[in-house]
Amino acid sequence: MSLKNALRAATALTVLTTSATFAETLTIATVNNGDMIRMQGLTDDFTAKTGHEVEWVTLEENVLRQRVTTDISTKGGAFDIMTIGMYETPIWGANGWLVPLDNLSEDYDVADILPAMAGGLSHDGTLYAAPFYGESSMIMYRTDLMEKAGLEMPDAPSWEFIRDAAAAMTDRENEINGICLRGKAGWGEGGALITAMSNSFGARWFDMDWNAQFDTEAWANTLNFYKGMMDASGPAGYATNGFNENLSLFQQGKCGMWIDATVAASFVTNPNDSTVADSVGFALAPDNGLGKRANWLWAWALAIPAGTQKQDAALQFIEWATSKDYIELVAAKEGWANVPPGARISLYENPNYQEVPFAQMTLDSILSADPNNSTVEPSPYVGVQFAAIPEFAGIATEVSQEFSAAYAGQQTVEEALEKAQALTNDAMEAAGYR
Amino acid sequence: MARAVTPQRKAINTAAAWAVGLLIFFPILWTILTSFKTEATAIADPPVFLAFDWTLENYGVVMERSNYGRFLWNSIIIAGGSTLLGIIIAVPAAWSMAFVPSKRTKDILMWMLSTKMLPAVGVLYPIYLLFIKMGLLDTKFGLVIVLMLINLPIIVWMLYTYFKEIPGEILEAARMDGASLKEEVIHILTPMAVPGIASTILLNVILAWNEAFWTLNLTAAKAAPLTAFIASYSSPEGLFYAKLSAASTMAIAPILILGWFSQKQLVSGLTFGAVK
């Protein structure tokens, strides 16, 4: 063997040994959403590039939230990467539970992350989670039914237009409901919709002294408008409908309009699952002329818990999964309509992606939501469809239960608002805010 | 004297029993049927019962996405191990309560049962911290211990009830013939209580197999059993009912088969001593 060959062999051996020594097995907790499942299927690409193996723990969203909260608050170290949302990230970052993502590589191009997403996933200007995909909410509507009703959907409609259009599109004999909206109890279900809607009616959860605001006219207007419109043009039992129930109704052609997460656009336009795939249009969530629209902002993001021993490998994975290259990889394998949306500016500059019918409206919706200034009157919290304080999930779940009871006719809107006001103030007092 | 049952009465009783049985079984049947539908058919309104294009696609997707064998193996070890350990501890405990009771035996039994009234989430953090400290997080051994402790009151109660039905004189006779305590329990008591022990084992395997709070909260990737396998197919943002049904069918199939083949023992054990 020549000296040159010997050197080559030694180098190869060294590289192999080194990569074997540092190859880790990462445990990643995630949710069962389409984009996440796609990522799991492409993990081999990451392993091939880095040598690190990945073990997935996929759980239903609420189970995942409880599971990762238990682990991170006890520094259990069961996971090396967690999939968390815009609600948890700033709170956990402030608690010192997450590793700051302040040493991302130059190739990663952190400046390419949509500012709304980066802002919602940061605390005090430090990024604590990288957005895997982002979403807002928008109107998805049936173009054929809109035409039949003799109406034309504006790009940025008002609530009044939506109510009138819903009434015009409703055809009870043919099981067509003019509008489908979430009513299900739960802060991330009906609670998210009504909070985002309340922003456009000039309502807010708290004043600057953390006093509950459910006794204001703006909240009464929000709930009365919602209930009036849904009673007249919504599906039966709407008080228990969440995302999946409405998706099912829309895909079967039983909704004229549906205001919900922008990720639903790819479901309702997929001819394999949707019977109305070829007649769906999109518009911005409605407003009331007060300067705020009824759309929310959310991101599923990847974060590294402070308890992990595999920080370097975890960071490598996050850089891989939320990179521009990953988007290209998905596009090559599954088409541009299936790439994770709403995270990077460059995606929306890509001519291939611009051809996707809902791409521009998704971006416009994301850009029109501002988590740092979500209400008409000033509020002390960050977040559009939530207030980023640890107590919010518990309080909002109870409040949304009261609202759902009002939608179902078990109590009046006034009673629901009175109870919401009392329970929120009690909880905020117990937590020391008031 | 037994009352005569007319053929009409018998037919009505049989029909009513079948109706109740089918009603109870219907959710499982619906899950199994849904697992053979496409996602679009799964959400069809009105629902389709049998007239659909049957497909095995969901099972293929589930098998490709998840390591079913590992989840199944973990379930077998956790459910079997916790039940076995529970029986080993509960047989002597139930023997002493049934045959040499003290003044406090009934109180102890009630206290044991009262531990079942505590909501599990109330002790999640203490147990989680203990598991971290002892290195038991995401281990099958840790779950065997926890599930054994959770089901121990039921095991002791069931065995105590069966043992109470066995005449104490038989054990006395064995003692008079020179049997030691160990021989009395192993060679005399246990064989006589086999139907009761068998049904206790079966019931506890079912309880441990289906336990979904601790098995989800104390595991990650390595020790997760079939409950975690099912949970991985549930999603509030996306319609995956057919795949979820396929995963559920695969998770409950082993325990359904076990229950089907051991139904005779299960019924005889559960009705042991009911009719004297």
C-alpha cells in the first residue's frame, strides 16, 4: 500500500470512528399533524447527513402538552427536542427551561424566519424555538355557493358581510349551512376562535391592571353576534364542533364558509379527501372596521429542553428540520403544496410556491396578525388568540366551557359572561396579578 | 323447585341477551369496520356500514410508520409483569386476611380500596420526581412496579373474596397432617382457588393493558406500550379516523383474542361462590 493510500485509509477510518463516537440517538416529542408525520418519514436524510438516529414520541396535542410540561418542569430529560407552540415558548423561555437558539449557523439564515413567527417564539429578543410551520386563520368558502347566492367575496370582508352571506348560502333542505365555526370548549378550540373574533370587535381579555373585561359591551357584542349568526346559519350542534368536525362538514360540502386554521386549506383542496376540492376560495378573516381582524397566529416549533445532554445533536436536528433545504426536500418528494408553510420568507418568494392557490392568502393572514399588539385597546399580554401567561390555559378552558354552554342554549350569553368575569378575576387574584 | 321456562320466554331472554351483547360490542365493531375504510368514507354522512370499498391501506400505513412489535412487546411485559408481581404479593396477603383476620382486617381492606379513589394526576409529580431520581423513567420495570401498586388493591380484594369461600376446615386438616404454612398456601389453597386466581389474573391483565395515564406519562420512546401507539394516531388538527381505528384494532386485538379464549375461566371465576 502506498503512503498516499495509507493516509487515505487512515483518514477515512478516523472520520468513521469520530462520527460513530459522536453519533447520538435523539428522542423527539411531537404531535400527529400531517407536516410532522411527513418529517418523520424523511428522518433518514438527517441520519445520513449527521449519523444521529432519531426516536419519535408522537402524541395527541393535549396529551403531548401535559407530557412535555411535566418533563420540562421537573427537568426529567426524557426528550431532547420538544414540539411546542407559540403559547408555551415565551413562558418556558422566561423560566429558563429552554436552550436559547442564539448560535444557529450562518447557513441556516435565521433572518429568513417570518418576523411574526420569530417574535412569537422569543422572549426578551432571544429565540427559544424554531418554527417548523406557522399558521393563521382565514375564510375558506365555496365559490359555487357564493355565486349561486349572487354574492362576491371581497379579499378582506367585514363581519356584517359574512353574516349576510351565511344567511344567503344556507339551504337547510340540502343540508348546507352558511357558516361553520368552532364552538367546542377548550382554550385551543372554541376559545381560540372567539378570542381572535373578540379582537376584531374591540374586546380584550384584560385591561392594563389585569382586570377581566368580560363585563364590557365589546364582549357582549362578540358573543351575541357569534350566537345569532350560528343559530341562523350554522350547523346543528355547533357548540360541540371543533376543527375536525368542521373540516369533516366542509369536505362533505355542508358548509358555505369556514373560518379556521390556514393549514386546513391543503385538506379542503385535496381531491382525495374533499368533495368540494375544485370550488374553494380564500379570503382574510373578517373585521369590524376597528383596525383588527379576527385571525390568529400560531406556530408549531422545535425547542431544546434545558435538561438534555445532547444539545449539539438536537441543534443539528432543528437546523435540518426548519431549514430551506428541508423545504426543498419535501417539495421534491411530495410537491410544493405539501411543504411546511408559514415559517420562512423565502418560501413565499419562491415562484413554484406562489402557484399554490392558498399560499398568498396564508402569508397575508400571517402578516396581518400581530401578537404584540392584538387588541384595539391596549392590553398587558402578548398573543393573539391567547394571553401568554401560565394561568391562561386553565382560565380560558373554563371560560370557553361557559361560552359553549351559552351556544348550546343551557344559559344566556349574559350569564356566561358574568360567570367568565367572576372566574377570571378570582383566578387572577389567586395568582397574584390583582 | 326450579321454575319452568317456556320456549317463548327463553327466546325472548336469548334475543335480549344478544341485543345487549351487540350493543356493548358495537363501538368495537365500528372501530374495526372503520379501520377498513378510506379517510373519506370514515367521515361519510350518513355513515356507511358495510357497503364500502374495503381497504387494508390503513394497516399498511400504520405498520410502515410505527414499530408495532416493540409497542406490543412492551404491553405484554408491562401487563404480564405487573399482574404476576401483584399475584405473588396478594396471595399471602389475601390468605392472612381471609383465614387469620384481625380486628382491623376490614379497615385495612377499605383503606386499600380507598387509595383507588385518589385521582392519578394528584400524584403525578411526586411519582415523576421519584422516577427521575431512581432512573426509572421510560423503563418497563418502572411501569411494572407502578401498575402493580395501582392494581394491588383490586387483586387483594378479589382473592380475599374467593378465599373466603374456601372452608377453613380443609386448611386446618392440612395443618393437622403436618403441612407447613408455605405448603398450605401453595399446595392446598392455591389449587382450590385456581378459577378465582385465573379470573383475577385475566382481569388485571386487561386493566394493565388498557391503563393509559401512567403508561403515557412515564414513558417516552423505549418503554411505551400500545396505549402510546394509539395516542400517536389521534389528532385534533386533521382527520385520521381510519388510521386511528386501524391502530386501535391492532392494539385491542391481542386482549380481545385472550378474552375470547378464556371467557369460560373468566365467567366461572367472576361467578365463583355467587351461587351456593
